[in-house]
Amino acid sequence: MTLYAALAAALFAIGLHGVFAGRHRLRKILALNVMTTAAFLLLVVVAERADPVDPVPHAMVLTGIVVSVCTTAVAVALAGFLAREEAGSAGPRGGPGGGEGALEGRGAAEGEAEAEGDGDAEGEGRRGAPPTAREEEDRDGG
Amino acid sequence: MTAGEAAAAAVFAIPLFGGVSAFSRPRAGRAIAFACAAVFFVAAAALASIVWARGPVEAAIGGWPAPVGIAWRIDGPSALMLLLTGALGVAVTAARAAEVGGGADPEGRLFWSLWLFLCAGLAALFVVADAFHVYVALELVALAAVALVALPRGAALVAAWRYFVATLVGSTLYLLGVAVLYGEYGALDLSLIGAEVAADPASPAARLAAASITAGLLLKAAIAPLHFWLPAAHGRAPAPVSAALSGLVVAAALYVLLRFWLGPFSDLLDAGVGVVLAAVSAAAALWGGLQALAQRELKMILAYSTISQLGVAALALPIAAAGEATAAERGAVLLLAAHGLAKAALFLAAGAIAAAAGAPARLAGPGGLRAPGAAYVAFALAAASLVGLPPTGGFAAKFRLLEGAAAAGAWIPAALILAATALTGAYLFRAFEGMAPARPRPGAGAGRTRGLSIPALALAAGAWAMGFALQWLEALLERGGGTP
Amino acid sequence: MTAPWPAEVAPAAHAAGGGAGVALIAAALVLPWACFLFFTLGAYGHCARRPVMALALALAPAPAIAAALFAPDGAKVAADAFLWGARFGADATGRPFLLAVGLTWALAGLYAAGSIAGSEGRARFSGFWLAALGGNVALVLARDLAAFYAGFAVMTFAAYGLIIHARERAATVAGRVYLALMLLGEVALLAGIALVAAAGGSEALAFERAAAEASGTARALFALGFGIKLGVLGLHSWLPRAHAAAPTAASAVLSGAMVKAGALGALRIFGAPAEGGPAELGAAAAALGIAGALYGAAMGVWRGGPKTALAWSTVSQMGLVLTLLAVAYAAPEARAIASATAAFFALHHGLAKAALFAGAGILAFRLGRARGAARAAICLPALALAGAPVTTGWIAKSGLDAAAELSPHAGWLVPALYAATMATTVLMLRAVGLVWAEPEAAEGAPPRVLWLAWVGLLAAPWIAGAAARDIAPALKAIELKGVLAASWPIALGGALYAAAVGFRARGGRAFEPRVEPGEGAPRLETEWRRARAIALCAERALQRFPVIGYLLVATLAGLAAALWP
């Protein structure tokens, strides 16, 4: 009982660490799922605590799983688009997606130089060259 | 089914079905969106007048009462937020239609359905009175908003990714809090939770839940220092999307936060929490303002301004902690409404300026940015409301907050509101100084420019009209505010 | 929220005021905005041809003039839908201000139509002009702080558009200084009003109650807000820059009408404390006023350019108004005469200063044979400001001296006022000399409407002065000084000026004009650039994912710690 609640807390902490310290986007997505699972585990613990087992948390967990599947799908799609963009920007070795990816990738690299500088791309606040997509990945990873 | 319940069902169901049909019938997407936005606005106005005349509307879906079923509750503040959503819905729809123009719209299918889903999610968020369904609505809003940000691809994908991570971590923290609350009290309805918390305010579980829910919503409302995702997402999205995100989506998260602290958690709101909440709100209000002052690009200035303004609205919490909950809630909701109208108008005006120039609007010395006349006027009017000049809605809201702070003796929040007002004046002035009105050049961009300027003008006029409908608005906010 | 007035007052007032007075006041409030909509919606100038513009700008303030002269005291317009409900109406205090505002804006509007109508951006200029006019009229007619502040803010920020109209470097810098100070003033006023409302509810915002009930902090905040507008010494730096940079017509209304809003607000809040305010405070404010009068005159003489000299003269004259306000505040025995004189001073100075600015503008055209007449005519308002007999300045200076003699500080105040009169005379001579010395344009005669506006401004003080005694009966108590007593400080000032000119003619450097440094300090810009770079760098650090993680955990921990029972 308490053990499971503690497990939920530990899972949440691990997930939180993974989201902010993870280097790869897929790792972050998995960490997010771990966090959600921690919340579900807590709900199951809550359900188990009532004497005839409480059905409401189960309904919540089911709804939560549906929501979680949707968010994971969106996350994976986003990560996939991003990976394709970066592959396109890195040069002619664009992966599946070919010419379109390469085109969009160039846009992304330019955009990131601006997007991540947040409007200071005029160079005053910047030392050295604008960051590339690779650099952005490093910043994400830390 | 009463008229109030029918209107409440309409604001949620119409955009939801509209979203589905816009996806399945991409050619009719624009027409469906216009129809849904118009119906949404009319239903929201009807709902507001019903709440104003007869008090809060309550409904139990499927006839199941609160402990089991999903309760809906629309009181004055939520009716005002729905009305804001309706107004922005029409304006953003019109602006997007004009931005795309008559030509082919490859993103149209996705855009219109996502946009209507976003409206449905927001409606659900303002309508439900049940902690778990607030989570579902938050997720619906978040996914639609992330997808809208990501839609232009390219650089926007990075912004969308950061937004996604932030909003999902926020949702999960919120869900964790709800699980703890349910474990402690076996209830999800906000008023039932409120009664339980009031019975035993010292319960550690309630306090843990409050901390978790607050942190999650602070992340979603982009209150500094948890604002990392907002500037890129709002600054890079197309103008109508930025308008909706800044005016509605972040405001909705802050609204939920206010609802929790002034409702179920009002017995936990003491001086100690007030200090922490004041610290984060102050960080947002001042840091957002300073960053807005440092930006060059018009849309980035506006994005950071959103952080600053929401920080000011969040200052309602320390004011409420000092004892003036009613004035604080009224001021904060008025501020969210006035900010929504003004900020959306500013983003649309910035979009019009960019459309006229054919390039992102970027400050280049005094008068260096050529602004079409209508966009210039809209920018000036909306900026006046954002700064809080009388007789605009922004003035009324800030005045109520200041009055509450002075009555409660909360001098630090009062000083912070004034400092943020001065900062707002400074960065908006810097943007305004950078513009010079110019006759729009006839050409391809002229139609788009006009199509973006006119909704911007209408929204800015709405922000001013708030000052002339103030007594009605305040009477509306009195209807069942505070504890839900 | 109830309106700040008891419900039974409004119908009674309507009955007492009669329909015509109410209609006049309503027209005075609405007409500027109707014209504003005409210019903004009519878009981009095809409806902003000179006759249309002249008609609109000259007629928009006309109902305000009529309301000042004819609307009875009881006539009130109830605008219940405006914020928390507002009442507008003309009262004895506001009437001279309303007359000054109406006449100055109307005649300067004619001038603006003559000088701006040919240039690009005339529709924009007209829009800002009418918005500022609308705010100015509303603030004079307002009977409570919220409506006053609304008009004050609209006027202040619309005037920014007038100042930067030329869009030159100097105008930009002037606009920045103006806006920074005005923003400070607005924030101070907002805080003061919120304090009043927090203590007594929005009913306490009515001027009668606010003047009696405002706390010390609120009063200090009001003083700061009004002081900035009035250009009190120390808060005046916006005034000379803005006047020098703005188009002539805008300078005329800025000096002639808008600056007076500070005096009106101060008069409404500080004009009638139940028992006189603290004597030390009154003495300090009077001393500050005298210091401003002398300093303004000195700077006006030193700093070059006719418009700059005229602007510094406004600083100087507003110092005298501050002295009057201080006397009214702290000395109950002198209050009636001091506050009536302050209002009249505003009227007299507004029209004379507008005439001076307009004259300076006209003398820059090619005038041919009319030049001599124009040169002579511009001396009239200059003499009026110096307080020469048979001008409105005579009444104003007589009232000033009478109030000073009644005040407890007569011992030093009366001699100081003589010194101020001499300083004003020197400054006026200097300003007229500068205007005369302006090189004549090679070609381009002024449009006829400019002459019309200027002649109107020259004649207006006499008409207004006669009318003012009817609309503000307290003025009748002022006993005019003898011609000799009024003349000798002017003569002395003239002698001083002549001596200085003689000194300069023999190689002295005392009157070398110095050009105002128009450029912002470059050091400030470097500092700004560095601060900006640091802020952007810090923001980038805040956007790194691990940093966000720590911040999120810290927020969570802080909340949990604060919440822990």
C-alpha cells in the first residue's frame, strides 16, 4: 500500500528527471509516459484502499490511458517531423521524405537560429555564430 | 433541458462536431468554422445574459448528480471567459480566412478542425466543475494548441516540441494532484472538495495536492521562471494562432489556477503561500516586461508581454491571500478578458504589418516599420488597453486589483502592479515608436492586410467597450463568483 | 457599483440645468470624438483637405467655449455607462479652464489647418489632435477623479503623436523624455486614485469627497502626477524639449491648454482643504514655484531658439501658477483670490502663449510688407505675459500680488514676485528678439487661414478677459494695480535686457545662444545595449531544459514548504 504509493512517487521523480535531463527526444517521450504511469499507479492505489474496490479511479485511469495514447502519438509524430527536418538540414543525406524534407530542413535551420535566440538574431546579444539544429539538440539535452 | 443548459451544451458540442466535420469535409472547412464561431459567440452571449439574469447555470450530464456524474457549472467569471472565447473565436476565424485568402490552403483541413477542437476544449474547461474533467479539457486544449503551433512546420516544430513538453509535464503534475485529492476525499467535484478541505485544512494530502496542481498550472500558464516554452511558440506561430494562444490558452490555465485557489483551496491560502505566489507572479510580471523591452521583433515583444500580463493577473492570488478575495478575483478575471481582447488585437495588427511588408515585423529605429493605417490605429487602441489607460477594460481591471491590494494593505503586490504597468508602457511605447503609419501598397498583400486589420480593430474596440459596459460586466462577475 | 453621486441629485440637476446647458456639455464632450472618427475612418487624407480640416479643428472645441460661457452650474451630463458612472458639468473652478481650452484649441486648430494641411500625415495629425482635444475637454468637465483621469490619460498620450509628428531625431528624443515622465505621472495618479477608492469606495472619487478624504500618500501621489504635467521645477525636463520639437500649432496647445490640466487637477484636489494645509508645505511649494519662475526665465534667456525660449517661459509661468496654488492651499485668508487668479492665469497664459507660438510660426514665412506689422503684433502677447497694463497680464499680476500680500509669507513672496516679473520681461524681450532675428523664408506666403488664426489669438485675451470676470465672479475681487506700480518692474526688466544687449554688443558672451543638446547621451545607449545583452543571455540560460527542471523542482518545493502545515 504505502510501498506502492512510494513507488509512484519514485516513478514520478524518475520521469521528471528523464524529461529534463534526457538527451534524446524519444527518451523524453518515454519519461513523460513514466510520469503519467506514476499518476495512474497512485490512482490504482487509491482505488484499492476503499473496502469494496472503488470503480471511479479505474474509470479515471482508463480515460487517462486514452489521453496518454493520444499525447504519445502526437509526441512521436512531432519527434518524427523534427528528426526529418534535422536530417534534411544536415545535408543531402536526407532520410525518407527526400527533397521535401531537405527543403523544409533548411527553413528549420534558419528558423531555429532565430527561434532559439528569441528575437535577438540581429547579433547584438549574440557571441559567435548562430546555433545550428545540432546545437539546439545539445541545449535540449543539456 | 433549460435554456441555460442548452446554451452550455451548444458552446461545447457545436465546435466539437464542427471540428470533426471540418476534417471530413475539408472543402467546407472555412464555412463550417465561420458557422461554428458565430453559433459559439451567440450561445456564449445567451449564456452570459442568462447567468446575469438568473445566476449560475448548473447541469448534471445524463442526469447523474455530482459525486458520480460530471457536473457543469457556469457562473459569472466562466460566462465572461466563454464570451471572450466567442469573441476571439469569430475574430481569429475571420483573420485566418483572410490570411489564407482565396487561394489553395494545404493546411486548411488540419487548421480548421484543430482550431474548432481548441474552441471545444476551452469551452469544456470553462464549463466543467470536476477536477478530473478539467484535466481532460486541459489535455484537449494542449494537444490542439501544440498541433496548431506545429502546423507551419520548419522552425515552428522546435517551438511546438518545447510547448508540448511543458504542457504535458504540467498536465501530469495536475493529474497527480487530482489523484492525491481523490485518494484523500473520494470526491472530484470542486465544491465537494472545497467543503472537505474547509473541514480539515491541515491535511497534508490536500496541501501536497495543492502544491502539485499549482506547479502544473503555473507551467501551463507560463508564469516565469517556467515560461521557457511561450515566447518561441507564440512568437513563431501565424498571427491568428498567436492571437488565440496568447489571448485564450494561457489565460485559461491561469483561470483554472485562480478557480482552484479562490474555490476549493481558499482555506489553504495564507500568508506563507501568498509570499511564494507573489514571488513567482512578480518574477513573471517583471522578467516578462524586461524581456519584452529587450526584443526587436514585434511578435516576440507581444509574446513576452503575455508573460508579464499574466504575472500581473496572478498577483490576484497574493492579494486574495491578504484578505481581498472578491476584489482580486474580479480584477483578475477582468484583466484576463481585457488582456485577451487587447493581445489578440495586437497580434493581428502585427500580422497585418508583416503582411503589408511581406516580411516579419521587426523594429528598425524610430518609425522604421511601415504600418498600414488601420493596423496602426488598432495597435494604438489595443496598447492603450494593455497599459491600462482609462476608460479601457485594462484600466478597470488593474484599478480593481490595485484597489483590492490597497484595501488589503498588500503594498508589495500593489507596487508590482504599478511597476509592471510602467514596464508595459515602456515596451509598447518602444514598439509604437518604431512604427510609422503608411498607406498600404496595393498588391497581393493588400487583401490579407485588410483582413487582419479589421478583426484587430474590432477586438481593440472591444477592449475599449469593456470600459463602457463595466457595470454590466461587474454585475455578471458577481453572479456566483468565488467558491464554485 | 453605484455612481459616485446620490441618485436624487442627478434629476434635480437636470431640472436646474435645463436642456440647453446639458446639450452644450454633451456636444462639447462628443463633437471632438465625432470629428476624430471622421478623420480616422475617412482614412488617409482625401477628406483632410484644408477647408475640411480647418472647419473640423476649429469647430470641434466650439461647444466647449459655448458651454464655458452659457451652461449653468447645475447642468450635468450623466454618463452612467462610463466606467463606474460619471458626471460631466461646468463649475466655477473649471469654467475659466474650459474657456481657455476651447479658445486655444479652436484658434490653434485653425493654425494647424493652415500649416499642416499641405503636408503628409495630416489625417494622422488631425486624429491625434482631436483625441487630445477630446481628452482635454473631458478632463475639464469631469466631476470625479476617474473621469478626470480618463481624459487626462487620453490627452497625454494622444499629445505624444503631436510631438513626434515631424519624426526627426530631436522629436524622437523629446517624445521619449515626454512619455517617460508622463508614464511616471500616470502611474502616480493611478495609484493615488486606487488609494482613494480603496479607502472610501468609488463614491469617494467625486472631487468634493476626494479633496476632503484623500490620505497623505494619495495627496503626495497626486502632487507628483500633476506636478509633472505642470512642469514644476525638477519635473520640467520634458517641457522645453517637447515644445521645441513639436509643430508650432501643437506647441501652442501643449503650452496653452494641456499643461493647464495639472493646475486644474491640483486646484480641485488641493484648492480647498477644510482648514488650511500645513504652512511649511505651502511655503515650500511657493518657494519651488518662485524658483521655477526664475530658473525657467534664466534658461529661456540662455538657451537658443525662439520656440525653446517660449517653452522655458511656460516653465517660468507655471512656476507662478504653482505659487498661487501653494498660497491657496496653505493660506485660507487668501484662498478665494488665489484660486480665482490661478484659473485666470491659466486662461491668460494659455492664449498669450499660443499667440506667441503662432506669431513665431508666421514670422518664419515670407511676409513682405506685412512683416513690420507682424513684428509689432507679436509684442502684444509678450507684453501681456510680462504683465503690462491694459492687457490680461495686468489682471493676472494684480491678482498674484494681492494673493501674495494676503499670504503669511508676504515678507519674501512679494519681492520675489517682483523679481519674477523682471525675469519674465527679460525673457519676453529675448524671445521677441529671437523671433525678429529669425531669417525670413525666401518664398511662400502664409495661407490666409494662418493670419485669421493669429489675429484671433491676439484678440482673444481681451474678449476672454472680459468674459472671465462674468463666469468666475471671484475675479471681481481683484483690484487692479496702478499703471505705475504695474509698469516699473517691466521697465526695470527692460533696462536690464538693454544693458545685457549692450554688453554683448561690446564683445561679452553672456547672451551667446546655446543649443539644447538634442541627442540622447551616447553613454546611456551603451549601457542600454549592455543591459539588453545581459538580459537576453540570462533568458537563453533560462530556456535550457536542465535549468527548467531545477526551476520546476524548486517551485514545487517552495510551494510544498510554504503549504506544509
